[in-house]
Amino acid sequence: MDLGRAGAGTGRETPPAAPTRRPRRAAALVGAVWLVLAGCTGPGSSSLAPSAGAPPAPSADAADAAGTKADAETAALSSYYAEVEGGLTATGRMRRETAPDDAPYTVEDLVRNFERVALYDEYVDVNGRFVRSETPAVLRRWDRPVRVGVMTGPSTSATEAARDRANVAAFTWRLGRLTGLDMSVSEGSDVNYLVLFMNSSERTAFADQVAARYPEFAPAVVGALRDTPLDTFCTAYAFGDPGNRAVYSAVMILIRAEHPPLTRLSCVHEEMAQAMGLPNDSPDARPSLFNDSLEFALLTEHDEILLRMLYDPRLRPGMTVGEARPLLPVVAADALAAQRPAGQQVAGGI
């Protein structure tokens, strides 16, 4: 998946994918992309309209042939990802418990896992291409209202689109509760956190449209959109404020529309959580979404505590590992104490 799997980008893949990027004017561009898509057919379902200066539309026969090919590809990928999900669940992965008895953890575990997940990047941008390379990073998070826009492509049925929007809305509320941020779903011009559900052909059309309309938009992001490996389930790209790269100003999350319901929901949980400022994964984090093993499908109590830690006022955007480390034991202990009275099990959706 992505944003750190989503992050400098991140993503849930098998293995994970893509880094969070921070090009200049990203927030304005993400907002503009939302308005372009929403203007096509209205919020909630996007038809990717041709951009200004685009080549003439193909003939009816050519369009029918292209549509048939896209439909066949979507059906094949839907079958493939259903088999992948079935294989994962059959081997005990993609678990839905949020606080399992077989995965206890301590304050020391929380400190270690927070340091690895929040203060390291999983990917770097090398000459306009994302390369997997874990590197130290500074603490990043949001400091402003977050307005979440949800778009689905024409390949998504009305029933699926309604379910996706409900899952995103429920998770947006949950993230706001955990972080203390002003977060809500929006259909207006204030959207700065865009969640897209698209199949492969819709994603390619989207990348072409963004590149044509906004040539200054991060080339690495556009390239990754056009050429997404099969084992990248979903991806998040987070963009820093031009005046302070440690503060997020916009996010774009892309989830494959070919996924079955549990994988789609898992992508919503992981990418949206990572896009809050948890860009990396750790093999030691358990029970956690932020682990490439894919043992857990949904945000766990452990992960909720990491989010509470990330938005603790004693930590500041821009802190290095060395600066944050002395504060983490007390921050983790307080976050754990705040979490437990609130209850451990949180319904997941679908």
C-alpha cells in the first residue's frame, strides 16, 4: 500500500510502495485536481475528462475496442486481487482484530516502533523516480484543518462508491478524534486530502490529465501513477508546505478499484493513517498495519497510540530522531493511558 508505504510516498503492496512527495504549490495543485475531477460529473464519481489541448477523441470503433480491453483488464485484475486476498486470509494474515491477546506490547515497544515508523522514510526521490531506501527523516504532521475529498471512477458501481465514501468518512472522523485535528469530508474547494478509487485505465488517464494540465506537478508522482506495479495495492503521496517541509499541506491517495472489499478497506486505513505523518514500516511493529507482513488488515490499538504520540504537543514538526528520542518514553506512556480508557476494539467497516 503507500505514503511511506504511503509518504515521502507510502503504500500497501506485497511488498509496500511509494513515498510522500513535497513539490512546490502541491496543495493548490491537489485542490485544482479535485475541482477538475469534481466538475466532470460532480463529487463522488469522476469521469476523467480530456484536458485542454488534448488530442481529438478516438473514433467510436476505437473507443469501443479500448473500452472492451479496459473492461477485460479490470476483470482479470479483480480476479487476481481476490485470489491474493484469499491467499492472505487463508494463511492467517489480513486479521481484523484491533487489540489481539497474542500480540502484547509495552511502552518500550511503542517508543521503538514510533521512532522507526515516524522518523524514517521508506522511499527517496532519485532523478524523478521513487527508490526504496530507508533514510532518517524529521517528524512531519498536519497543523491545519484537513478536508477530505473522495472520488471514484466510472468502473466503480454506485453500491461500491457509497461503501467507499462511508468507509473514508468513518475513518476521517476516527483520525480527527485521535489527532485532535479539525478533519471532515468535504465536497468544496477546500479539499486538501484527496482519496481516489480508480482502476488501471482510469489511473493512467488521470496521470496523463494531471501531467497535461499541471506540467510542474511532481514527475516522480505522475510516473508512479502511470506505472504502478501489481504488488502495489495502494499509494499515498504527502506534500509539505513550501514554507515548512515538516508540515503537510496536501495529500493524494490512490486505491485500486479492482480490490475486493477487505483490501479496499485496509488500504483506506493504512494510507490515510500514514498520510497523517507515519510514513515508514517496521518488521518489529506488532500488532500493526505498519508492517510489511500484512498480518493485520485494519488500524490497531497500537497504531492509534502511535497517532496520539505523533500529535502530542510536546513533539514538534521538524524534530530529528535525536531531538525526539528523550521525550518519547513519557509521550508513549501518556498516549497509552489516554487510549486504554477509551476502549480497545473499534469497528472496522465494510
